[in-house]
Amino acid sequence: MATSIEYVAGAERPALTIEFLDEDNAVIDLTGFTGSVKLGLDTTTTALTKSTGVSCSSTGMSIAWAAGDLALTPGTYLGEAIATASSLDYRRQFTLVILPALA
């Protein structure tokens, strides 16, 4: 899990693009897949589950944040992007840091 992304609490932009790579480091074509993402401060709780605004394509998964999606308590979240087609799931984990907004 080498990827770490930072957003300020309450941000809505930019959208997040995630590539899923195969064993040869080639981008996996996710055309036709359904995407979702989960964020949690640990593996026992989920602070956000999102499927609206998540799209899959030949270049990966794009997550368009909506108002309130990232209005989370500042901290370091474990993220999991999930691309599903039929009974096949691709999963990619990442770290998402929510920084406190200035007053």
C-alpha cells in the first residue's frame, strides 16, 4: 500500500483516479465493471461507502467526490477501491489523509 492521497476536510475536488495494475504492471481495463470505494480509520469501521459518482473505464476508476463525502474527521483513512464484474472483484487499497480545514 504505497499510495497516499491528501484532501482537506470538506473538499470536493479534484476527482480521484485509481489505476488497477496486473502482475506485469499493465493497467487493467475496467470497462463494464461497477465501482465503489470505502474509507475507514481502521479495518473494523467504515466512515464512507460510495458508489455514486464512481466510474470504471479502460484507464481505471474515477471517483467524483460530492458535497459532504469528505467532510470527515481529520485523520489517516484506509481506502479500498472495488471494481466488480460478474463474480470477479478487483480491490486496491490506498491511504487517504484528511487534513483539518482552516477556520
